[in-house]
Amino acid sequence: MLLEVATDNAEAISFYLGHGFKIVVFIKGYYYGIKDAYVMGRILGSKRVSIHG
């Protein structure tokens, strides 16, 4: 899973890092050519779902 987050959004970055995301790449001027962003990613694991309740 990938997402973008503004580099000045420390609260969101901290949240995503705490949930297993890593910074993948830096994009200068991503938001309206002004604000920079990080692309963050996490590999999602599959969970077994029981059909027997």
C-alpha cells in the first residue's frame, strides 16, 4: 500500500511510521508545486478469515 503525505505533517508521518509504513521517496513540489511530500509504503499481510465463526 502506498500513500502520499506532506513533509511538514509531522503528526501524520509519526502515525504512519507507527503503523509500519516506511518513507519510500521524497517528491519536491508535489502539492500545487509548492509543498513537498513523502511517498510512504507498507506491505499488507493477508489475514485468514474463518468462515466457521
